[in-house]
Amino acid sequence: MYEELALQHLSSVSAASRLKVAHLLCPISHAPEAVMKALANDHDQMIGEYVALNSKSKVTPLHPATPADEAQDDLVDLFLERAPISSFADLKESLTDPNASTDVIGPLSEEECFELCLRGLKYGHTSMVGQLAHACRLTPDQVHQCCTHSNPDGFIVMLVGLGFSSRMLDQLLVRFWGTLVDTDRMRDLQKAAIGVNKKLARQLISSWSGTVGQPRYHSIFEATETVVRELKAQGTSLTRPSHYHAELATLKA
């Protein structure tokens, strides 16, 4: 039913909506093949590139990822698959260079952490990807990986390294993984998160970071968030037909 419905409507919705569908389906290994094929062959090349680079299902890539992309993503994959936050020693073993002691990222301010936490609780992880990627010097794809993987260890390491309080971290863990893990597992994760060393967390993030450029698709999410904020700020002014048509023309442009 989903496949039939998706294929029926994909051609009639905007490119931003199709990209959002691709963003949600790509991490799923058993995503409907026909839908993924349609997205991979979308007439908007940017959507096809995104699917080719990020799809976990068996879709023939149109534009294969570069070795640099794959090498950096493999580091995050390896960490997430090992689920190593049970102890300090396990975390330290996850470093590609255990002797590296230089932190290339710094913590966010308390206000920045609070604002980012509220945004994540209200709008979901996609609203945090841009700022987390910038703060951690990671690619948006790497951050998305950490935010959507069944194992939240990467997400925990990012937030601890950036200076989020344990309360904020607990709230975001429940918000993003509350329906995916049982209560006992969630408590274990929260306890383990308290024991994560902040300096070591920053070292781990540094070991994941690379010089890979930001994908073009990410600008759409940032632009969409900007438009939504502007429209909300305008409030009831959009109820006037003439104003509405002017705004619609501006958005289309």
C-alpha cells in the first residue's frame, strides 16, 4: 500500500518533499525497492545523488561516493556497530589514534546547548543536524548517521563532547530512541552516558572528522527551516489573499 501510494504522489509533490522522503527512507535497508529506484532516478539530480550516496537498500548508485567520504563514514559505522560506551577503556579503544591529545572542537555554550536541545525536542533530529555538524566539524551525513542509528552511542558522544548536561541528554535520548529501546536498556544508556569522559568524547569526534565538503542537499533543509520561521513570524498576515499570492510567488522563485 505504501509503495503504491508513494509512487502515485512522488511525481506531484515538490522537490523538497521528495528529498525529505529520500532522507527518511535511505537509512532503512528494507525500504520499498520501487520507491527507492524512483528517487534514485529522480529528474532532480541532487535527489538522485543523495539516494546513491546514502541508501542502505540495494539501489544501483548513479554517483558513487568518493573514497574520502567512505573512509570517514566507515569510522562512524565501526564505532556505532561496536556499541562501545560501556566503559572508559572501550571508548579509548575506539580512537583511531589513542595518542592524539589535541582537541579540534570546543564545547558549546550553555545557552547554545539549551536552545539546540529545545529545537530537537520540538522538531526532531533533522533540526539539529546542521548545527551539530558545524560544531563537531563532521559532515551532515555523519551526524545523521549518529542520530538515526539503532545504537545511540555516537549521538551520546557528540552531545557529551559538546557539553550538553546529563538532563538534556536524557531528554533527547528518550525523544529519539524512546520507542526503539526498552526501559531497562534506556536506563543503562543514561547511566553509561554520565560516565563518558568529555575530553575523550571530543577526541573521538575529532578522529571522525574529515575535510569532506557539505553536500548540496543540506542547504535545502536549512532554507526550509528559514522559510518556516519567517512564515510563522508573519502570523495572520498570510490570511490576506494578495499577500498570500505574493509570498507564494516569492517561495517559488
